[in-house]
Amino acid sequence: MHPRDQTIFALSSGKPPTAIAIVRVSGPEAGRALAALAGKAVQPRLAARALLADKSGQPIDDAVVLWFPAPASATGEDVAEFHIHGGRAVLAALTAALLEFDHVRPAEPGEFTRRAFENGKLDLTEAEGLDDLIHADTDRQRRQALRQLKGLLGDRARDWRREIIEASALIEAGIDFADEGDVPAELIAPALARIRVLLDDIEQVLAVEGRSERLRDGLVVAITGPPNVGKSTLLNALARREVAIVSPHAGTTRDIIELHLDLDGYPVTVIDTAGLRDAVDPVEQEGVRRARARASDADLRLWLVDSQAEGDGEAGLRQWMGEGQNGFWVIRNKVDDVVDPRAVSAATGWPCHSISAANGRGISELMTALAQFAAAHFDDESSLITRARHRELLRDTADALGRAVDLPEHSELMAEDLRVAAHRLGQLLGRVDVEDILDVIFRDFCIGK
């Protein structure tokens, strides 16, 4: 029997021990397994109490069971749910009992959602939204993922694809009736009008910057600067706990340390990097190299300087980061009194904040500024596009529609471009030629989803 025709089961709730654990079963043997273990038939979509027992009659648990016959289920297959007490021994006994049935096996990661996709319960954009929802760490990530799960992009893509197919039908009819005088022109004109409207609609979606895609990964902020200016102390102050080693000796931080923050619902990753200097020690040299590479990829770099040291750190910033780069803030550490950042910014040319990482002065204001920066960075939560895959396929669709609009006198070429556009939207929805990416997407799901 093919693995996709087998019945699968998995724990769909939290890791035991828990008060209640939910074991989900999906596939053709789900109904038989439920009736055998519960010792009775269960009415569809009605919770029933049952004393579960294995094939030998050995009791397993006093549980609540549910039965969802196909196709009215989450996966589109027969689905049974066992709500059991969440002890490890109870779960192990139920697992052993399920394995006694033929063609019943543990589910692989994401297999329940993949079966739902294959049975038309959701399209690929909705499945991606579910994955994002599972992995959402902040409220704004949750809201974006939920919009995708509800079909924000998929519904629009289905409408676009339907319009393209209808326009393509008009073009194909014009080709078929090419010998009928004015018939081709009468058919091509309304088709072109539809294509232009569609192209404008898709171009408007693509015009929104790719910041919704970045919301999935979050904003990256790098703390950089010379050695021993308080970078690790600042990281600990932002975390409100000790995540980095603080030492008076220069070069203590040799590798990159990451801190994940939720700032007003925006995911922010702060990285503490090795002090930037001309190191002699090979290990520190590697740390400096990694620090420079990671800082160059960050969305925002905080250049930390010791306000009590000579100079304002501007020379070091220009030496290590170069001239004319955006995305830098100068952070003046070890200040006794908070200095007006506008005065320092005017002197250095970069936005500036004054803090004392050791006693917490100015940290709250810095975190507020970081949250405001994140809000500006992810300024459009209504974007339909949340993944690079979406943008690439929509760009291909728009390009094909653009070529079709430019070739009204070549109906055969127009028809081919419309077929390409419809095919790209089909790939977006996961309905054509996406087998090679399905494994990549669904393997990121947890087992039981």
C-alpha cells in the first residue's frame, strides 16, 4: 500500500505530561480503529465518553472520542480524535494499540496538513499561512499568518486565474474563428481589456515593498563597536537578564550572541558581536571577521562608543563601516546624564542615543526608538505577499500578462503567454507542478499537524 493510502496518527497537543492529550487519526482505517478501541459506534461530530481498550481487552483510559467521516473533516479523510489523559504511560498504551491495526502508522511532520492540501481543503498559500501561524513568536506575526491562512492571497490568486482562463478562452476562440471576418477582433478586444485590468491589479500588489516577507524573519539589529565599550552589557540590559559574558578585558566576546525580542509585536533579533579592532589572536580575528559580516547584513547597526573615552567614535565608525551607509545609530554608553541626542546627531551625522547600560539609564528610551524603527520598517501589514516564492511567481505572472498586452496582433503568442500566466498562478496555489517544493514546505511542520 502506498504511504499516502495508509492511515496515520500522531499526538496533536503538547508534549506529555499534560492534563489532556489529543491523538488524531486520519485515513481509511480511522473509523475501524475508533470503533474497536471505544467498543462502540460513535456518532459523527458528537463528543462521546468511552473506556478505551486494546485488542486483548486491556483497558487504556477513560477518554472522550470524536468521529469526523470524510469529506467533512480537517484532512478530507476519515478522522478520529482521542482525548485522553496526558500521561506518558496512557499515550504509550494508546500508541501501541493503534499500531496493532493493519496499515496504521505514525504520521510524518506536516502529513496531516499535506493531506488536507492534497484533498483540496486548503491551497498552498493557506498551508504556508498555517506554518507561519504555528511558528509565530509575536502578535503581528500571528495576525499576518492568520490573514494568509484565511485565504488573503489565495482567494485573489484564484480570481486572477479564473479571469486569465476566461480571457484565454476568448483568444482561443478568436484563433478558431480566424476565417470569420470580424469575429477575432470582437473577441480579442474584451480579452485585452480584462488582461489590462488584471495586470494593473497584480502590479499594485507587487509594488508594495517586501516588508511583509521580512516580518516572518524579523528585524535584525547588530550591536557593534570597539572592544570593551559595553556591548555585552547593553545586550544584557535589553534582555533584562545575563545572556552574554561581561568582562573588563577586551576581546571577551569571540562569537556572535543572539537575543530575540518582541517589541510592540514586532520580532527583533539583537546580535552582540566581537569588538572591532586589528586583532592579533587568530580566534579573535575570526570573531571580528564574523562580526563585520553579520553587521553588514543587519537592518540596523548600533555603533556603541564609550562616552568617557577620547573622541566620539565617529572615526572608528567610518573606518569599519565606510562612508555614506544608512542604517547606523551611534549609542553613547557610560553617560552620567542623558545627553540630547539631537545635538550629538548633528555632530556625528548619524542618529544618536545616550545610555548607561550598567545602570539602565536610557535603555527604555532606546527600546522605544527600536520599536518605532521596526514599525517603520514593517509599515504595511496589509501586503498580500509574505514569502519570496509568492513574489517570484506573481512577478512571472505579471511579465507574461505584459507580453500578452504588447502582442494584440499575434493571437497565438497572446494565448501562450496567458497559459504561462495561469500556470504560474496555479503554482502559487499549489495546483500544478509543485511536487518539488511540497516536501520543503511540509517538512517544517511539527508532527501532528
